[in-house]
Amino acid sequence: MNGLYVNEAWYQEIFITLILGGGCAWLAGRAIASTWRSVWIAAIAAVPMALAVRFVHFALFNEPLLSLAPWLIETLIMLAVICLSFQRTRALQMVRQYYWLYEPKGPLGWRLRQCAQEQIAQD
């Protein structure tokens, strides 16, 4: 990241991009999933969020505002965090809301319960 940012130290880059931006992306992904919207809405929300992170770099540390390479990297980071948060929240929703039908399958997934599979096979 040091080659992309001219006026910042590495810890400033980490703080703004990963902690502030990533934290906002995590909360946005969780909020979008909790309203049962599509993952595409979360992916679209990552773009303006990356623009906001880019603006913070510009406003605080006099970085170039319209620099393509840092913006693309920030967009990818926001997209990864927002999708991870979305999937984690959706997995928790499916297991909590349909507890008789699904059980957890790792931190990001769910599967049919054994009794539900047997019931479906009988029908």
C-alpha cells in the first residue's frame, strides 16, 4: 500500500481503509442482509463507500482525490468486507428464523437438517 499513497504512513492507511472503511462496510453488509435484500445491493453499496474512504484520504492527508489505483483497491476491500458481513448475517438469519429446517454449516453457511431431508424424501 505504500506505493499507492504518497503522503501517508502505513498505519494511517490501515486505520482509514481497514478500520474505519472496513467497519462501515461490515455494518452496511449486516444492515442490508438484515432487511432481506439481495447481495447485489451490498455489492453496489461498496462503490460509494470506497469513494467516501478515498475522500477521507484526500481531506486528511492531501492524497489525490481522483486516483484510480488506490480507489480500485479500496473498492475491492470494501466489497470483500461487505460481502463477508452480508453472508455471515444471512447465515445467522436462516438458522435463527428457520431453526426447524436449517442448521449451521460453518460460519458462513447453512444446510438442511437431517430430519428435514428425511421429511422431504418421504413427500
